[in-house]
Amino acid sequence: MQIGFTHRYRLPDGRASYWKPIRFKVLGVKALSCRLRILSLSGKPLSGFTVRTEEDQQTIEGKLTTEGQLEYTIHGDQIIEINKQQ
């Protein structure tokens, strides 16, 4: 499954931008896991993202892939929140 969205917003006056947390529900059962990847569209390695579950606010540790993408192992039937660290 791929979900495409933009998480960086520019203010109406165009002077500044900010990051808004993203939340989504993962379907399935908790016993099964899948991988979540955050892709770099610029080709530069990514950093500074926090991924956590809404239920217990547990931070999920990710790893940087050889392609410069961030990869997280998540489970089904939970709500995930992704936030960009300032």
C-alpha cells in the first residue's frame, strides 16, 4: 500500500512554512507487521522524523536504508502519527 501526501505547508503569505503531524489508521491485525517507508524526493538522506503509536505514545525506532529512506516496522490495527522534528 502506498499513501501519498504532503506534510509541509506554506503559510498563505508565503513567508514561512511549518510541518503538520500526519495521522492514519493501519488496517489488519496486531499480530502482523509491515514496513512503513518515508521517501526522500530530493535524493538527500532523511532525518528528524518521529513515528509513534497513538494508543500508548510509544516511539517506533526507524532505520536509514542504503537509498537514504527511513524505514519503520509497524503492526496492523493501530493509529500511527508521523511528526517532523523542528
